[in-house]
Amino acid sequence: MNELSSQIFTVMEREMQDMGPFIVKKQCVLIGADPDNIEPRDLPGLASALSEVMRTFGGFDKANIIYKEIKKLENMEKIVEEETSVETKSHMLEDLGKASLFAGEWDKAFEYFTQLVEEAEKNKDKVATSRYLRRLGFVYQERSEFEKAQECYKKALAAANEVKDNHQLADCYNAMGTVNWYMGDYPKAIKFYDKGVNHSKLADNKNALSMANIGMANVYADSNKYEIAVDHYNTALETLSDTDNYQQIARAYNNLGDTYLEMEDWDNAKKNLEKSIEFAEKGGWLNLKAWAEFNLSNVLIQQKEFDKAKEMLDDSLTFVEQIGDLAGMSGAFQVYGKLYMAKKDWNMAILSYQRAIDIYTEINTPLNLADCRHELGLVYKSKGDSKKAKEELRRSANLYSHLNLDNMVNIVLDDIEN
């Protein structure tokens, strides 16, 4: 093993323990690098791949640590600058942009993608222009600057339309669907995802097709249209059935299981969450496994298997805390709240929900926050503290109203009155 490989293995092992070397080897294979003989030219691509994985596992902080460590090893901007192939140079710069984005260095990501857009426009390369504008839009989306993200996506869409590139059109429509989902405009999101489906089929792009269907399913699930959501999740899984995209398969099974939880169909919830765990393990996406496990704990709570539910929750929380996955931590604490509520341990339930609320507030996820405040309000109501119950339920209703979820507003208002 050469020195550069050894240094990267050491960094990843320090941050991810026994998983570190496995992650390095897997990402090297994906980018076509030799894990035992990593070269400086491999670093932009490897930095991008590792940063993406680390962000998925542990958020921007963890990705930023890895990216900074890799940047200490070699001057990657100099590596890009010295590259003689124009095409390879652009790919390297795009990798640096993606790595910066995954690591939360949005100013640098903006700089890299702006440079790439300018070069692509100068070369009149509409496909590249569309791709880089979409990347630029994603920078804005991650900053919650949704109107600016939309503008970039619209320009990307226009560029893709000029050359009738169905691959780019599918990705652009999916991006438009996602940003409108974030903004709470569900009808628009569905229209864009529907166009994403059409162009994915024309391009024979199974990954884009599955993402469009999962996107639509997420919107319908958030809109409490669970049966339609189930159909789209199943369509996505059917599309992915002969692929090795285990992360997307695990995610689809997890979301499908979560939807069955909302429908109180415990058997189907359990079956799909177990499938999610299976594919998450197969693909090495252990954070998804942890998410599926604390969702599966919900089923065990409903079946009054409290000890087994707590054991599974403890394991999944330990893992998401270890990797710094804030969204996973907040989800786990919310399930702890449900566990303690089912056991009528009101004080522990309140403490668990409050910890979840604190994190949901920090990472700015209003729908999860609304759900959590609703459940906390019901805890106070069951405890007999009507003042606190109404306070939390009103907060929940306000959040649901902001998200235009009128059905949920009415449910919460009914909980306040009765």
C-alpha cells in the first residue's frame, strides 16, 4: 500500500472505526481507483465520493472533517490546474464542487460550479451547462434559498430542452419537483416529478425513474395520501429490482415501511422495514439500517414488545450518535417518546420529545417538528396537563398551516377541543 492510500485509510479508520477501510475500498472501486495505490489525480474524485458518503452518514460536519483531511495531503486545485485533458479537468473541478457541497463549504462549491457554468456556456455545451446549473441550484437549495435554486433549475431545464437531452431533462424535472416539495407546493412538485418520470422512461434511466417515483411518493405521504404513496414506492422498487442501487432500494423500502406505519398496517410496515435493513446491510449503508431499525421499533411498540423496541432503539441511537447523524438522532428520540408514551412514563416521554424537537429545530425540518409537537401535545394531554397540551398542539397546528396541510390542522384542532 502506498503512502497516500495509507494516509487516507488512517483518516477514515479514525473517523469511522472498522467501517473506514471498507468505505475507502468501496468508493475507490466506484471511481476506478486502486485502493492500495491511490494517486494524486484520484483525489478530487475520491474526495467527492468520500465526502458524499460521510455527509450521508454524519452530516456536513463529518464530511467537512474528511474533506479537510484529504486537502492536507495534496493541493487538489493545483492537481486540477495541471491536468492537460480539458474533459478530465472539468470532471475534476466538478468533483471538487461536489466535495465542497457535501462538506458544507458552499461558497467554494458556488465558486467551482460558477466557473464550470461559464466554461460550458463559452463552449456552447448545453448538456454540460444544464448539469452544472443544476449543481449550482443544489447549492442554493442546501442553503434554503429556494427561489434562487428554482431559477438555476429553470435555466438548466432550458439548456437541456435546447438539445432535447432526456437524461438531463429527467434530472432537471426531478430537481424542480424536490425544490417545490421543500417549499410546500405539493401540486407543482407532483407535476414536475411526473415529467421526470416521462423523460426518465425516454432516456431509459432507471435511477432517475426511481427517484421521480420516490419523490412523488414522499409528497403523497406528506399529504396523507398514503395509498397513492404506496403505489409509487412499489413502482420505484420494481424499477430498481434488477439494479445494484442498494442505497436507493433500502431508502424506498424504509419510506414504504414508514408509510405503512402511518396507515397503522403493522405487518406490512414490519415486512418492508426488514427489507430495508437487509438492503442497507448489503450495500454497506449502515445509517439507513439505523433509520429502518428505529422505524421498526415503532412496530414493536404497537405490538407491546417494549423491551425489544428499546434494545433496537438503543443500538440505532448509539450508531447515529457515533457518526453525528442529527436527523437520525432526532428521529430516534421521537420514537423513544412514543415508547415512553405507550408505557405511560410521561416524564421520560416529554424529555425524549423535547430532545427531538431541539434537533428538528436546529436542522430546520418543519414537518417533522410539527409531527413531534403534535405527539408531545398528546403526551401532555394524557398526563392531564391541559395548558401545556394546548400550547404544543397550537404550535403544531401553526406549523401544519404553514405547510398547507389542512387535514392535519383539522386533526390537531380536534385534539385541542376534545
